[in-house]
Amino acid sequence: MSALAQLYQDIVACRDCDLAKGRTKAVPGEGAEDADLFFIGEGPGWHEDQQGRPFVGPAGQFLDQLLASVGLRREEVYIANVIKCRPPQNREPLPAEIQTCRKWLDRQIDLIQPRMIVTLGRHSLSLYFPAESIGKIHGKPRQVDGVIYYPMYHPAAALHQGSLRGTIEMDMLRIPQILAQCKELPQNVLEDRQLSLF
Ligand code: URA
């Protein structure tokens, strides 16, 4: 069994917080084990809880469209969430739940070693840049320890606030260029400094 498959089993068996009591299925995440691009959403909603898969409801359909706009299918990237179990009534995850669940996301990232982490929405953004606001830094890549972090609005934001749709689409369209540029650079340059080309 691969380390990632073992990790899925551990996540599905996790009872480390009360969200485990209300879930139908835990939603570990899915995608390519060697993905360059790693998307992090917030947490499972109703559809995800039923199916045990991330982003399979309306926000997921929009994410699929966004991926298609840059020639990608979800099987070619990795998609996960900050928390792995659906909160009651889709409420926002509590800080303690995020903290308890973080080990799983960290382990996924360790195993996949993506070049670029795309945070979707403010909960995943605040894992890495707690003092920043999404309105200010969406669409602006940052490099930390050889990984590019790229904050985007959550796809669901476009479903509630139509005016954000174009912004999200534009931010997505920049991803291939950023990824191509970071692949061209030797790893030591990435580790060294903020990239001027961004
Ligand atoms: N919203 C999320 O943040 N994650 C999902 O998996 C689905 C909707």
C-alpha cells in the first residue's frame, strides 16, 4: 500500500474531533500522487460528505471549469481541504478543528511535494499567511522554502457573489505561466529568494 493510501485509511478512521460524529464520510482528498499543483479548499459540504470526495458539488463544478480553462483535469492535480469532515449545517470550521486536522493536510503535502500550493478561500490562506487578507493578495504568488503559494478566492464565492467570477477566472489563467516559470528555475534559486519574475 502506498504511503498516501495508508494516509487515507488513517483519515477515514480519525476521531480526533467532534466532527467525526456527524460525518457521513470523511473526505481525505484526491488527485495525482506526483501533482505539481495542490489545491486546498475549506472543508466538505453536503455533496462531498455523501461521496467522500472533495469538490463534487456546485463549487466543484466551477473548479472543474476553472481547471479546464487552463487545460487541466482534476486527475492531474491534487485537491484537498483544510478539514476533512463536514461541519454541522456547513458552518465554518472552528480554530480548534482546523488545528486538530492540520496534521493530515501537512502529511499530504509532504508526500506529494507539489511545486505550487493554491489556497482557495480564506481558511486555507490563513494556514500559511494568517495576517493577510484575500482581497489584497489573491492572484499574487509567494515563494516560501521552494514552494510557490498562490492565493485565490474560493470558487463558491463566485456562486454567491457573481462579480468575483471574473477575478477568479483571471487568477486561474495565470497559473500555467507561474508554474512554467518556477519549473525553469533550479531549485536552489527557488529556495534562495522571492522571485522577481512574479
Ligand atoms: N468547498 C470546499 O471548500 N471544499 C469542498 O470539498 C467542497 C466545497
